[in-house]
Amino acid sequence: MKYRHAFHAGNFADVHKHVTLLALLRGLARKDTGFLLLDTHAGRGLYDLGDADARKGNEAATGITRLEAFLTDADRPAATELADYLGIVQHIRSERRDRRCYPGSPLLGLHALRPQDRAVFIETQPSEHAALRAAVGKHATVECADGFLRLANWLPPRERRALVLIDPPYEETAADFRAVQRALNETLRRLANAVVMIWYPIKHGRDTDQWLERLALQWPTAAGGAAIPCLVTELWVHPRDNRAGLNGSGLLIANPPYLVAEQMRLWLPELHRALDPARTGGWLVRESLAVTSAP
Ligand SMILES: C[S@@+](CC[C@H](N)C(=O)[O-])C[C@H]1O[C@@H](n2cnc3c(N)ncnc32)[C@H](O)[C@@H]1O
């Protein structure tokens, strides 16, 4: 595998994914009972934005760094979700005495957990796994394994509540999309109320829409036949059908907690203004998989 998340750490897609992850965790924490955070493709947990890999594409410059500058210059307070995310990033930076570091999903997630919650992180590459283990210490269970295969081992959790983050590299794009679909079905079959968050790349908008349409046809139902609620959110910083590379970031969420979609309609436009100053992209929040009109 060639993929190293260090090349992309803190880019616009990470920001979209991580703000949303924290919003979902805050939503789950509205109930006192504990839950499991299961991150099947966890990465190394902590990235150095000053190292050679990160500097190569300098992707954080148009992600976290751009958001920080936008909010510093803004004449009004940031949306709660954006302020929460930046507050945690800054907290981790000062805790580690390292202003250049950027926390990945495991470290950000851990900061939003309460004593009654727990976390399991899975990463397949031994070097990334070792770094992850060092980054999270004793605060989570960390496995060096295939997250798609190990997912079933952790579900259903004893808490009967979970947030499952599935964030593969999409190096083998078609195979990863198929594996993601299987993992989604398996998760919801084992725990129908699981909050599942799947990140997907938007390279060619039409391909993305076809994938969502296919998922809609096979979308799982809970016992008794009730449809499992879903939420689609996208942020794109180039036209959705640009052939240039990664145009946008998408998240498919099953069982979104109460009010997350409503709040997202407030913070996502602000995040889009911050990360797409040329306004060539856009944003989307939709509580259905059906692609009824191209945005
Ligand atoms: C997009 S990165 C994860 C980023 C992380 N979730 C975050 O937001 O900070 C994908 C990670 O999945 C790892 N990976 C690839 N295939 C995997 C598999 N089958 N099981 C577990 N991890 C895998 C890669 O090594 C890489 O570190």
C-alpha cells in the first residue's frame, strides 16, 4: 500500500470529516449511557504538518490553516461546531507543546469521549499502527489489522450504542466502495441503531451520485421494516466534475443523532466560505440518498 495520510493531514477533507465527527460524538453524548467509538481505518493519530510528507502537497494550507485564518479575521464568533473543533485542535497542540501537529480522527475522537465511553482503533500498516499506539497511549484499544474484517468482532458492543467511522484510502477505488457498502450493511445488521459515518472522495460528481443511487436501492432496514435514517453531507472546493483530482469530501451518515442535520445547515456554509474563497465549489446536506437534483 502506498497510501500515507501524512500527505493529506489537515486538508479540507480532513476538516470536513473531523468537524462532523465531533458533532456526531457531541450528539451521542446527549444521552448519559456510554457508547463505543470504533474507527476502522484510524491512521497514525497525530501528524506533523512540518515534516517532509506534509510539506510536499502543503494540503493543510488550504484546510485547517485557512479555517484558522478565516475565523481569526471574522467579525463574529464562529459556529459552535467549528469553534469546538478548533478548540480541541489547539488544546492538543498546547498539551503536546507542538504548534505544528495535527490530530487525526482517533485523537480528536478521544477528546470528545466521557468516562463511560470507550474507543477501538484499527490500522493495518505496522508503522502507522505503532505511531497510533504511541499517540493514544492507554486510552483506547488499538489493533493492527484489516478494519473491514475486524469490524464484526466489535459489534454489537456491550453498550448497545456505537459510532463507527469507516475512512479507507480508496486506493483501489471500486473495491473500497464495495467493501464500504458491505461494512455498512454488516454494521447495521449487528447494531441497527449504530451511527455509521463513511467518508468518500468526490472526484467525478457523476460517479459519486451513481454510487449513492446504488446504495439507496440496497439501503438496509431495521427490524420491523422501518427505514434507517441517513444523512449525506458534501463539501466541494472545485466544480464537482473537475477532472483535476479530489474536488470534494463526502460523508454518508446512518442514524445521525437528533439535530445534527439542522445544525450542519448552519455551520457547513460557514466552513465552505472559509475553505473555498474562490467559490467554485459548494456544499450539501441531504437527508436522503436519492439524487433528485444535481447541486
Ligand atoms: C484516510 S486514512 C485515515 C485517516 C483517519 N481516519 C483520520 O481521519 O485521521 C486511511 C488509513 O487506513 C489505513 N488502511 C488502509 N487499509 C486498511 C484496512 N483494510 N484496515 C485498516 N486500516 C487500513 C491506511 O494505512 C491509512 O492510515
